[in-house]
Amino acid sequence: MGIVLSAAPFGDDDRILRVLGPQEGKHGVFQRLGRRRPAGLDVGVCANFRLRGRAGGLDTLVDASVVNARVRLRSSYLRLVLAQYGCELMAAFGREGQPEPRLYGLLETWLLVLEAVDEDPTLAAAVALELKTLTFAGVGPALDRCAVCGQPLDETTTLDAGAGGAAHARCRPGRPAPPALLLELDTLRRTPLRDLVDTAVSSEAVETSLELLRAHLGVDLASRALWSAIGPA
Ligand SMILES: [Zn+2]
């Protein structure tokens, strides 16, 4: 079983899917289209895949049965973009061919939350998704303890997205980070996604989370720019 993270055309007739499974991790699937094309394998869809292995190449899709088509996501453009963003995050942080039960569970929860809500969620939930993804992928960041000495933070704190997160100013001089901002980020990271759909979030938290992502990815993800352009403040 897996969730489709992306689907890219290949030649005139075929596609290459990126799929995330809990045990299989991230993997590529070659989908031959044409008359016997398994339909409905769009981004975010969860399906059981029957694959034929190919030596030295991508597995080829033989057949697929859709487990959850995520029909409710399509009722709102923002929710569709946010679902796509979750998939793009997992494509960026999931490891190829390694079990990823925590990232898979996070993406599954994210998609379920987006389907369940009646109103579009605030961006607090999306920022929390970013911070949880970084944490589950094992790349921090330190937000409640010093990245240098490991002790609890105090009133004089610095933040360096590329060097593990927050630290005491005495341990690592740098750009000051208000304790209230670190507390907000840490709270978002620890709160279940479903409890954040109507929570307000500061613009500093949105920006800082993006900085932390950039430190690991080097670039902004395409759907990230889209949701910040169309999303609620
Ligand atoms: Zn320290």
C-alpha cells in the first residue's frame, strides 16, 4: 500500500509515479498507460499496487486498487494545494527504499485532516506539518533545548536554521530569537494536526519554519509558494 506523491509524464503515453509506503519508503513506479491504464492514481491517492520488478529499472505497475481517492479534497483549491504540499514534503524528506512509517503516518494524518474539515484550515496546521516533517526525518530542529549544550533554553537565545536550530547566546552567538517565537514553534510541532485547523499563527513563525526547511532543501518547494500566495493570513 502507498500514497502517490507525484505523477510525471514520461514520453507520450506513460508516467512515472513517486509512491510512499510505510515499509517500502519512497519508490518510483513506471505506469504504462494506454488501454489497460489503472485510473485515478492522482497525487494524494492511497492505493494497493501490484508491481512487476524490473532488473536495473523502476518497478512497473501491473494493477492498482484505490483504497482512498481523497474525493473531499477536491472541494477546495487550497486544500488540494495543501495536500499536494504534504506529498511534496514527503518526496523531499522520505528516503529512497527505506522504511518510513513515521513520515507515512504523518502524511496519512495530514490528508485525513484536510478531508475532514468543513472550512479551509489556517496556516498553523501547515507550519506544524513542516516542523513535524523535519523532526520525523531526523533533522531537528532544536527548539526547547540548546543545540550546542543540550540544556533548556533561557531568555537569551539565538537561532541558526543551518546549525540545528536554537542555542543559548553564550553557546553560539548569532541572530537573537525571541523565546515566545521558539515556544510557538515548539508548541506547533507537538500539537496534533487536527487540533490546529483554526489556530492563529504569527508571520514570524511561518517565516522561521520556511527558513528551517530551506536550510535542509536549499530551495522552496513549488506548492509552498502557491499556498502562501492563496492561503489565509
Ligand atoms: Zn547552550
